[in-house]
Amino acid sequence: MLMAEKGTLPAPDQTADQALTNASITGVPVDLGKLVACWDNLVVVHESIDGPGYLLPLGSLGGEIIVNTNDPLERQRFTIAHEMGHWILGRIWEKKTGEFQQPPGIRHETLERWCDQFAACLLIPRSEILERFRKLRDPGLINRLVRAPIEFQVSEDAFFIRMWEVLCVHVAVIERQGRGDRESIRIARSWGDEKARTFLQTLLENDDLSNEIRSPFFFFRAHAGRTRLVCSGKHMESVAGRVILALADVTDDFSHRLRSQPVNSQHVREGTAPEVSEPESRP
């Protein structure tokens, strides 16, 4: 495991992968009980408390991860993983100096962000995402995305953010506003960066696509310059009038992902799957 030095922290993804390897954990949902059991002096205690939880160091007796028993299961699991990040950082520093403490010289906000990243990498391993989402061009991508948070036992927020980090898949919730000529489509929520959001909004402004999105399920391809994308979506059964969709970059040259350039789209029907593509440039 990478050692923490003053002003530096180990890579959260590598630290998470090493923890899973040490515990011989494969598959999902990640068995947090098995992971915690790797340390004889670390236990998880569920209590009714204010806030999600915290790590309670007990000196030579080890430590306790206190978790709010009133939180949903997904939140409790993320809290355990987050506090386990603090535990590992403390153990790294203890091996170096003989004192269990969080690495000094690093701001509290930075430590909290590191533990959040560690928790996401631990609960949603990169290898598991790559295994389940090898076929981004598949129209069934959206269905697999919707099921995945349940399979991983994490929140949708955590999983969709991780999908963007690992595969540059931009998940968004869109909704239609107005009627007739005044109808518009807006992005209500999205998990990606601003370029991806801008690119998606440009695609949604295409009149032909606006009609396709009325379907309970849809799938299309988009080409813009050297960027090739696929998009699949479905109406959310739990929220009337809202649609969840996934925009995936399938460009071979990933250095050209999601350029925020105008998209000149031409709608072409191929059975039930519409395709949106930019006309080839002419000399």
C-alpha cells in the first residue's frame, strides 16, 4: 500500500483495490463485513445518532466505526467505506510514526474528499464496472445502468458519478416542459462534466429526437466531428414525465471525447433505432 507522507495521500483507487485484494473480495455487492474483519481491533457499531457516522479511535483497543442505523442501507454502506478510509489512513501514519492519526499537514476538506473517493472505489470497483459495461454500444445499456445501483448496493448518485469517472458515460434525467410549439426539453439532473451536459443539451434540441424521446424506450447514435456516441433512454416509472438516459462515448480516440461543438444532425430510421449523425464534411 502506498505510504502517506506530509502533504500527500495515497491514491484512493489503488488503496481500495489493495484492500479488496487483501480481503480476497471479488464480485458485488462488496462484503464490508469481510473487509472489516481483516482487522481484529476494528468493529462496526450501529446506533441512532445525528449525522451519518464517524470513526472512533480507541488507542491500543483499536477503533469503532459508528453508523447511523436510521439511514438507508446504501448510505450506511457508504459511511462504513468512508470511515474505513480514515482508518486506513490512520494505520498508514501509525506504521510510519508509531501514532494513529490522520495524516498531518492536509486540510480536513481534502481528507474528507479522499475518503469519499476511496469509498466509491471500494464499493464500485473499476474492474466490476469494466466487466459489466463492456458493450457501451448496446441499446440495453440504460437498463443495465438502472439496475446497477441495486446490484452494487449503492446510491444512484454514487454509481452514476463513478460511471462518468471510469467510462465517461454521462447519465442524465430530463423532463419535458410546455406543450406544442412551446414545448422544450431540459436536463433536470446529470452526472458528468459541463462539456458533457452542454453536448447532451445540444442533442436534445434536435426536433426529430424530441419526438423519439416520447417513446417509452429509445436508442440512437450521434456523430460530431471525431466523436462517436450512443444514447439510450427510458421513461421513469416512478416519476411521471421524466426520462433517464445515458450518453456514452464510443470514440476509439478517447482524446476527442465530448467536444462542446455544434451538432448538425440528420435523422435516419433504422428499424426501431433512430440514428443521428453529422453529415461528412466536404472539401
